[in-house]
Amino acid sequence: MCPKKFNVSKIACILILLIGMSLFPLPAIGQDTSKQLSIEWQHYLPGVSGTSVIQTSDGGYLVLGSNVSTYTINDYSGTFFQTEVVKTDALGILVWSKVYSLEDSVRGQYSDTQLKVAVQTSDGYLLAGWLNQQACLVKIDSVGNIVWQKTYEELEGINELIQTSDGGYAMLGPLPEGGSPVSQFYMMKVDSQGNLLWLKGYTGNNTLQLLLGLPLGFSGTPAALIQTSDQGYIIAGIEGHHGPSPVASEMFKLDSNGSLEWENTYGGDGDFYTTACTSAIATSDGYLLAGIAIPNEGVSTGFILKTDLQGNAEWNKTYSYSGYDSNIYSVSDAADGDFMFLGTATKQDTYGIFNSHTRVYTWVAEVTSLGQILVQLAIPMGAHQSEPSSLIQSGDGGHVFVGVWNESGDLFSGKFWIVKVSETQSPSQPNSFLSISVLDWALVVIIIAAASISVLILWKRAKKNNKRSD
């Protein structure tokens, strides 16, 4: 019985298939290795720290930060904060900058002015924050000139500010604690001129509530304010008590008049023994909370919690960069239903102690709608303190954040930092045949030549064996 003739064409096809698989490997499970995050541009702006950023209608950015100055009265010297407001173009280049140092009846021209958040209006911007531990609103025109300002003396400051569907504004901020064992905050609704429409306090301190004439409610430290489609509000933040852990994060739903509809608490055990919600956004089918999670023993991690529209938890995940102490400070939308978060990762010999061995990273990552990291970027900051604080998606799909880069820890040494990151094609993982480099093409030629020689040798051997069999 004669053996079957050697099928050289089959061998050639198999070799070509193996070559193709080696040139176009499948991506690793989890991360999209065809993409990478990279810094598109970055700048230092006037001031010592960056607090928040919004994109403006012209494609540029309005950025809020801080400056600090000293004063001397008789033999006493002190410092006071000023607000640095910077307008940039779409590339982060300075257009104009203004320093706001407001005055009050207590400290006069040396009053602390810390405006933290902003929204764009039809004819300028509305800024909100603190004036010497008082809530303060400042309306400015499109080039930074003050149009009007208002203070609300019984309120301590403003953390969150949103424009509401009726053209007014809603705000959150802390109430004076007055010896209360719980954190206390308020929600305030004003019209377009800053005139008070209603004020609700949320605290467990009945004495303070009676003093302010505010209704009983709940407690906590707010981190985000979102208006819902039914004209109500979502508030996300940290559970309202001081003292030993565990501490949980919580979310509340209010109606359009600020009355409580429901509340949910998350964390308090396991990897989420202590949680601090630092940011939240609405999704198409619920809400996303992000922040810091600390187990009973171990290093801190960032966390993301996804809920439905009723605040019921759907999934939660913790995140760490290289096993270092990791935190998430801000979360934002990204393309195709994904999300982007901003945080830090810190490698330290001793927790809280910065020395020559400390390594700090500003950490940005994109995650899927189910919380899986797609791509991430760790920006090395050396042994210096990094405090990123606000992340937004830009109109072109990139992301912009601000913060402070402090090389010494000294109050006057911080740098007001603005950065834009975007997705680019990974040079190590081309996604098209035409993107192969010259060196890769040389390797392809070598592999094909070797395969051709192998096929020729096998063909000659097969031909010889066939002649023998004949």
C-alpha cells in the first residue's frame, strides 16, 4: 500500500496562518491594549492650587483655584486665601486671570475668599464658596468683572452648585456643628439673582434646627448634587457621624421642594469598612458613586459603586494601582457609556510620611459600564504631594483635570496644574496592517523567507519519498 502524497499546499496555508496570528495577537482580557492614555497638554496657571474646572461655550475652560497672601497688623502676621479664576482657550492657554479678595465686616480686606465651584450663565459665570466661613455667591461677567455678590451669614459655605431646569440654582454646604456629634449640611434654592427661595437643613441636632427654623432630616457630608428628571435631587456623600469606624457612604433622593423621598447607605464592612464618597454622576439607568474605601486592616483603595434609579446597588468594585494606597477623587463620563476616574496612588515607607523613598502618582483610568478598567495612566510626581480635584469630559472626548502639585508641602509652594489627557493609539499594539513599523516588516520578510525555505525542503523530501514509493 502506497502512502498518500505529501500535501505541500496545506503546509503552506498552516504556516501562513501561524505567521498572521503572530502579527495580530488577540488583546489581553480586560484592557484594550490597542489604546493608551497620554497627556495631550499641561500648564501651570497663576495661583497655588486648582479646585475645579468647567468647559465654556467657546470650547475653552474656566478654572477656579486658590492664592495665598500674608498680612501684618501691628505685631501680628497672618495669611489669608484669595480665589484665582482663570479663563483659558481650548488648549489651556491663559486668556485672562482675576484674583478675588472679597471683604466682610470681620476681617475687612484680609478676609478668606475661597470660591470653589462655578457654572456658566448666559452672560457670564456664577461662582460659589466661602467668605470667612459664610456661604457666598459671586456673579461675574464674561471677562471676570463682578456683577453682584451675596452672602448667607447663617450658612458656613458652599460645596456644590448646579443650575436647575427653572433657571435658578441649587446649592449644598455645611452647617455650623455647634457641638453636635454628627455632620450637618443644608440645601438651598435661589433664583437667577441669588435671592433665597427655600432652605432645608439636614442634621440630627434638634437645637440647631430649632434655632434656624429648619425641618428635621438626615445628616452627612455631601459630595455631589444632581437634579433628576422629575425636578427632584440626588445627594451623595459620607454618612453623617463622627467617631470610630465603620463609616459608610450614602445617597438621598429629595423631591423638588427638598423633602426626603428615600435614602440608602453603602459600606461599613469588609473591604468597605470605611468609605468616603467624593464624587457622583448620573448614568442613563442610575447613578455612579466614587471615592475612597479602607478595609479594617490594609491600604486604602478607590471604589466605584453603581446603583439603579432607586439607589439599589447593582455592583461595586475597588481599585488599586500597583497595590499602593490609592484614592479616587473625581469621576466623569467617557465615550460609549464608559467612565473615567481621577485619583492618586502613593507608595510610602510609613503611611502619611513623605520622604525620599515616597513615590506619588496622579492616576487616571477609563472603566467600562460594568467597572472593568480599559486603560489607565499613572503620572509620576516623584516624592511630591499631588492633589487632583476635578475631572471633566471635554467636547472632543478627551478629559481635563486640575489640581495642585506641591514639591515641598509648604502652603506657598503649590503649583496650580491643569492637564488634558486623551486616548491615543498604542505604539506597541497596532490595530491595522498598514501601521506595522519598518522593523516589523523586516521581521515579516525574515519569517516568510524561513517559512518558504522550510516548505521547499519539505516539498523536495516529499517528492523524493514519492519517487521511492513509485
